[in-house]
Amino acid sequence: MGLLRKLSTGPGDHGAHGAGIALMLLAMLAFSFGDALGKKVVATYPVGELLLLRAIAGLIVLAPLIWRQRAAFRSLERPGLQLLRTLIAACEVAAFFIATIYLPLADVITFYLASALFVSVGAALFLGERIDRTRAVVIVVGFGGVLIALQPSPQTMTWPALIAILASVLFAALLLITRFLRQTPAMVLASQQFIGTALLGAVLMAPSGWMTPAPVDWLWFGLAGIVSAVALLCVNRSLGLAPASVVVPYQYTMIIFAAAFGWLVFGDVPTLPTVIGGAVIIGAGLFLALRDRSTRSEEPKA
């Protein structure tokens, strides 16, 4: 519990930015490892079963922190919006793991990282944020990277690829809705995501029924949830130690970790279009993140 306490407490004063970056890198490594475990599991078991058991394991890890912050659950801001966010979060996880059944992990992550582009577009459409000419060009270039990776044609525009893109859109929607819930503690939001995922998993399991895991597979189910919960804690702690503009660009290291796990565990080698498209998406996302950081630093201080 000492580790959980350290990850969830307030920021320190010494080396905060470096610690924030290190935690973000650890989170991306953990997320990628958890995604690889999930891909391994859904090759044999129903996606709904993975969602259910993964969420239960994650909630067990978070239980001590949930108990400590239980007062925050008694009065929730904008409950309707929180319910919508929970539903979107659950569907996003389901879409992601469905896509991994049919596509290499690195391919799914490549489409997933396009969420930064969808966030920029969504912020302009729904939040009234202004998109200047430079940002618009970068967004178009970024979507060009998606097209390069997708290689749209009757042969490549498969439903698994579209589901991977849907997961990216849903994740972007999740991030946008979270902006309206700034007063809700991160632990409450994370708990809601796991609870929603567990419920959706139970619903998806209904048609096929329960498939009892082999003894060793219980380990993979549990580890997938534990790793995911720890990764969420690392992200939250990272954002508490350093500004988002400092640590968010390091999220793009996830594609490197995903490609490594995909090769080591499944023997997947990313195709050249995926590598090129991924590089374009990452470049566009990094530019947007760094431009936001530069813009904020130029704003007059109050």
C-alpha cells in the first residue's frame, strides 16, 4: 500500500518534472504490457470476460484508495455527464480489445494515438476553441498519417481497422468530456471507468456465457487489470507532479513499447505504411502538444 500512497499523494518539490516524466514513461510501458496481455487473452476467451475480470482486478487494486476518498462519491458533479463518460469509456476499451483480435498491437496503437487529432477537432466543434491556420494544417497532415497507416482500399478498409479508429474517436470523446468534470477527483473517474467496463463485460458475456479460465490464464486476466490500474495511478501522479504540456508528449512512446511487445509476444512486425503513418501521427501530435505549451508560456501571468 505504500506504493499506492506515494503515487496518489501530492507533488513533491524536488525534481518534480523529471519524476513526472519518469512516471509517464512507466505508465506507457505498463499500458502497453497490459494491452499485450489483453490481446493474448482475447485470442482464447470472449472479450466480455476480459473486460469483466480485468475491471474486477483493477478495482481490487484501487480499493484502498477508493475507501480513503469515499466521501467524494457521495456528491458527484453533473451525474448525467459522468454516466455518459463511463459508458464511452467502457465502449472504448471494448472496441480496442476487439480490434486487437484481428490486428497487430502496434497497428491498433497507431490508430489510437490519432485521438489527439480528434480531440483538437472536437475542442473546436464543441468547446469553441479556435483552430488557427498552422494547427489546421497539422491536423490535416496528422489525418494523412492515419490514411497512410490505414491504406484505404476495398481490401484494407476492414471492420477491425474501423473499430480501431472508433476506439480512438471514443477515447477523444472521453478526454473532451473529462474537461467538463474538472472538480471530480481522478480516483472517482478511474473507478467509474472500471465499474462501467465490468458491467459492459457482463453484458457482452451474456450471449456466449462464462468460459472458465485455465489456472495460468487467471494470472493473465488478473495481471491485465492490476497493470492497468497501476498505469492509471502513474498517469494521475505524473500530471500532479508536472504540467500536462511537459509529460503528455511522452505518451507517444507507447507505440514503441507496443511494437516491442507485439514483436516479442506475437511475432508481429509493423508494415512500412504503419511505420510511416505512425511517424506522421506522432509528429503531428507532438507539434500540437508543444505548440500548446509554447502558447501557454507566452500568455501574460495574472
